[in-house]
Amino acid sequence: SGLALALALALALALPALALENGLARTPPMGWLAWERFRCNVDCRADPRNCISEMLFFEMADRLAEDGWRDLGYKYINIDDCWSAKQRDVAGRLVPDPERFPRGIKALADYVHARGLKLGIYGDLGTLTCGGYPGTTLDRVEQDAQTFAEWGVDMLKLDGCYSSGEEQAEGYPEMARALNATGRPIVYSCSWPAYQGGLPPKVNYTVLAEVCNLWRNYDDIQDSWDSVLSILDWFSANQDVLQPAAGPGHWNDPDMLIIGNFGLSDEQSRSQMALWTVMAAPLLMSTDLRTISASAKEILQNRLMIQINQDPLGIQGRRIVKEKSHIEVFLRPLSQAASALVFFSRRTDMPFVYTTSLAKLHFPEDSVYEVQDVYSGKIISGLKTGDSFSVVIDPSGVVMWYLYPTALPAQPWHVVRQQAPGEGFHPVLL
């Protein structure tokens, strides 16, 4: 009958969107990714310790499991480009390089799973991967999804080299459906928006959030502070578009954490960690966990930081203040009326005393907060919205606060946010 047909049609139209909600990545994924630190080093004869091989991933899995990473939430160990043989097999399947992965990906997945971890792999929606290995053309999407599922893969990063905009528009949603059709839960990381400039009208974030669990919006991170700043600048400049797109199951990905490598000072490392956390970014480290310094490890294993990053509300933070003094303030709302604030200095001269109040930052009037400094652990009790306070921020450094209300105003926070800052400053130096 007409009604039955109408219902069937409505269901058919609704199905793709339903099919793409895989229930995964309710908080930003955490783990380790090979690319930034190890790139496409395939010379295992000259450099066996640092080449892209099963040994590298076995060793990193051991480190994640044994050095406290896994228990803090760093669960994914992700292979990037250059893992496969240069040709598919006779059945047209992707195969790992037989010299560098002699036991195969399934054995690696088993090893990773036995340690309470999850395995990620890399593909590219195009004729070739960015490193020149076999890509996943549109006719191969289902086959490759099936292969990854059979191997026991838990996350797929699908790059976009050597493909057209049209192929991407067809292929990225197609891979989402193909992954779900395997029946295996596979987190889906897309590079789609990065290849389309990252912004509307070319990028439709509503569609993206229905197709992918996380997505790369912008340039690859490099091992330098300039690179971190360029990513932060782009995300801040475009936050009105990007911030609403993020939430449980679908995240903006500003790319890997480079903490523990060569390009950042300790101060800059603390800044990247704090800023990525306030942006609700995936925390995917790309560093050598076998040789990581104690100071880098301490930053990456900060429990309160991870708790904030993994907040179940999943709201991405925003830059709310940009001062002439080159101080910027970022705010991320958290569950149970808590918040994270990051005071960030772009100065290059000396530590700067920044004075403000929660009222100036549009916190609700007449509230009282307990504040914990995320890095020092120091606690400030009884901070009122109107109280003036000062923080000392080092050049290219941050002060990060976790605030939770001990007394709430009558009005809910989202109503009060729009009001003008309250009067009455009482300076307290913290």
C-alpha cells in the first residue's frame, strides 16, 4: 500500500545516517601513531630500530602496556603509511610488506589485543597512498574494509592522496558503510576535509559528523613550535565553524602530539598538551616511547589533563580572549558545571603577570569556585566570580586551571554567560 511504500522509502533515506553511527569514540581517541616521529622509514637493514616494521609496533605496544600509558587511556597503537607491500596479492587484497611484517597484521593485532590495546591501520582513498603504496580506489573499498576487519583492526585512518574531490565525496561515506557492514567496531578517521581546505562551503561538517569519528581538518603537524602555532591559529580563526562540529563520536583532529621529540621546549610541550586538551582533540602521541624523557612523560601522563580531555560532555573549547599583550585565554565547558581555562602566552620576552577575573571571562555572577592548577596541582578555594586574580605565564607557556563550582548562582550557566561582566574587583595574587 501507499503508506507501507512511504515508510519503506523514509527508512531507506534514513538508513545511511543510522548506519554511520557506530557508537565509537564517545570521547576523543587516545593512543600512539607512528607517522610524525617515524615517517616512511622503510630501511630496516640500515635502521632496524626505527623503521616501519612489526618490531616497532611490538615494542611500542609493550611500552603502552607496561609504562602506565594504557591505564590512563592511551589504548590505540596506530600504523601509518608505508606498511604494505608495493603490490596487492593475486586476489587483489592488500598485504603487509613480507620482510618488515613477516608475521602479518593479524598476528600484530593479536599481540596488541593481548596487552589490552587496540590496533589502528592506515589506508588512502586514491590510486596510491601518500607514500606511494597501493591505495583504495572506489572499487576496492568493500574489499579493504573486509580485510581490515578480518585482521582485527580497531581503527582506520583513511588519507586522501591521489584522489579527486568527487571520488572523496563518494568514497569516504562508502568506507563508513563498508566498515560498519563488517560487523567489527572500527573507529574511522578521515582526512577528507583537509583535502578540501577544511571549511564550508566545500566541507559540510554536518555530513562529516555522520560519516567519520574524527577527521583531519588542516595541515600535517611537523616537529616545531611554528607548526603547533600555525595549527592553533587556524583552529582559533575558524572556531565558529569547527567548534559546533565536534562532540561524542565525531571530533576535529588538529593532528598528533609531538611532545617528547626534538622541536618543543618543556614550556611549549605543556602548551601543546593543554591547548589540544581544551580543543577536545584526540591525544595521539607520536614519539619514541622507548626513550621518552621523564619530563615529557609527566606532561603526557597528567591525570587531571586526561580527565579534562576525556570529559563525557565532549564540548570543544574556544578561544575567548585575545589580548594586545599577546596573552590568549581558552575556555572549555565540562560536565557538572566545571570548566577548563587555559591562559596562553605568545610572548617571547619574559614571564608575564596577567590579571583578570572570572566575571571578565563571562562566568556566572555570584558563583564561587574551587580551582586546581592542572600542572602544579595547587588548589585555590573560594574564588568568587568578581575576584580579581593574577597568573604568571612563561613565554610560549600556559597556566591551565580546572574550575568547579562550590556555590552556584540561581540562574543556569548558559543564561548568565551572555550578561555583562560583574563589577567589584578584589585583587588576589595566586
